[in-house]
Amino acid sequence: MGTIKVPLEPKALRWAMARARLSPELLARSLRVKPEKVEAWLVGKEKPSYRQARLLAQRLHIPFSQLLVSPPDHVDLPVPDLRRGRARGVEPSPELLEAIYSALRKRDWYREHHPGNGCPVVGTVSLQRSTPAEVAESIGRWIPIQILQKQCSTWSEFLRKFVEKTEELGILVLRQSYVGSNTRRKYNPNEFSGFAIADRIAPVIFLNTRDFIARQVFTLAHELAHIWLATSALDAGLESLDPPLEKVERFCDSVAAELLMPEIRFLQVWKKGESFEAAQHVAKEFKVSAWAALRRARELGLIGRKEYVETLKRVQEAIQAREERERREGGDFWNTLKARNSPSFTMAVVKAAARGEISAKEVASLLDLNLRTALDFLERVAYVSP
């Protein structure tokens, strides 16, 4: 009996490879076949064996059946896609889709199992009746941003406390850099910075921690504005040169800028003279990126367009160097586990397990762990009372 061949649809394979950002060479290497073999599948000259087709589906993160039919015209995202810059209009990667669906699964579980009256700030403002300054003031009444900025000496410390205060409001903050427990499937910060799911019971903010820390600060502030407005959104390129097309994005940008860098205080901190040094000084003072500081200075008329463009190049180079340093730094697995899944959500899952409401297998699924790691984690937090 000969080897079973699978009649895959070449268009489906090409679509799946583009979606996964894989070239024939990279895909061939992961399957341990020659690139010519993949090229033959792409043009329909050859068909993969059943085993090869199963590996293809696994490597491309699609159902096996998807290889046998024509690809979809487009992929519908469960949250509005408001990305800008080079990410705008780009087909979502499997990693991005899994990040969104995992967040939605956590939201649904939390809604059902966590008692309470929900988050008090969702939908308390509107685009029609509120100004960015008013929304920033409202957020500041719940989260003392300026006090935190003065208390914290580093961007990391500020972001951690910013997240803590956000969680105290009942907003789940997920900080992740890769899919589940698979460190090889990293999120691309050029594809998305984060997203907001504006649910009145269990709102969620996702931060892509492949982005550098100062940029995560602005993303968190931007997504908080979405929560206050009760508008869900997927975002990318918040600090890109491309202006947002949607009114709500321009509004949320303005809220984030005023929240983190209030105009009156900014004018006091900005030092006249060399704009690169001034931007660095402001960035340190407000715990934002130098790019955000520079753009704020441009918006407030402190520097002209030519000076902004010239300084921006130096700022981008400094950001790139900082990104490389941050990505080399590691972290304690058990602490980052809570951060990845939201500390509030993680402890709600642990307490549900302690009460016998969910199994260890369900804990593993909810926290994106394998069963052994989930059991180990439950043992570590066994002191938590139900």
C-alpha cells in the first residue's frame, strides 16, 4: 500500500504561510524537507503525505481542514482594528488572533465566576460630551498618575504601580510577550501594541511586552481611555508618524498625553535649548518614552516641524538601543505568570481551584500552562484561602 497523499489547496497553503510570516525556506527547515518540496506544494506539482500535511497544519497554526479548501477572503477580528502605521490593514497573525481569543476566554470566565458589581468607570464618558482633558482628569481621580510618577525612580516601577492601580478598579491587565507558554511564538510589537476589551463586568487591557517599557506606559494610558469610553479596540503604532484616521483614536491619544504629561506641568519641565536632551529629561520626569515627550512638545508648539523630524531620528536610535537591553533582561517565571494572566484573574482562578470549583486541568487551560506547571503553581500558592 502506497503513502497517502493529501490534496491540499495551494492557495490555502500560500495564504497560511503569508499569515504566519513564513517563507518557503523557513517552513521547509521546520518540516525538515527541502525548499523545493514546499515550492512544489505551492504550485500543485506535488502533494504532501498525510504526516507532512499534519505537520504543516501544526506549524502554520491552522486546522488541518483549512489546508483542503480555498482560503477566506479576510479574517474578522473580534475587536475593532484601529491599528495605524505599517500594521494597518495587515492580515492578523495566528499569534495576534490567539492573544485576542485567550483574553476573551479569560473575560468570559471572570464574568461568570468573579462576584462583584463590575468596573465603575466603563462608559462614564463619551466622545460627544467629554473633552480629552476631562477624561484625563477623571482617570486621574481613580489612578493618581502624578503621585506615582514622583514616587517611582524607574519606568519599570512606574508601570508596575500603574498596572496595580488599574487592576484595583476591576480592570484585568494582561502583560504578555508570547503565546501561552510557547516562548518561541513571540508577539510582534510592530503588528500590535495592545488592545482593550470594554466589558462593564470584566474589562480587559492587553499590553504587548515585546514593546519596550516606556511605550507600554503610553499604551496602557491609551487603552484606559478606551475603557472609560466603553470602546473596544486593537492598537498598534501609537507613536508612529502616521496620524490616526479614526476620531476615537485621536481622542484617546490626547487623553493619554494629557494624563501622563499634563500641559501645565509639561511646560514647566520642558527645558528650552537642545530638543533631544529636553525630550530625554521630560521622558525621565513623566516615565514616558522620549518619542512621546517629543511629540507632546511638537503638539504644544514648543518645537517646529523641522526640529521635530531631525530630533526624532536620534530619539529612535536611542529607543532601539534601550529595546535591545530590555529584551535581554529576564524575570522570575512565577511572578511573570501573574503579570501575563492579570494578578486579579490569576488569584480568582487559584481560589476557585481551592474551593474545588475547577480542576487543575481547567487551571492549566485558563492560565495557558501545561498540567505539570499548573499543579506546581497550585502547590506554591496553597496557602491562599478559598
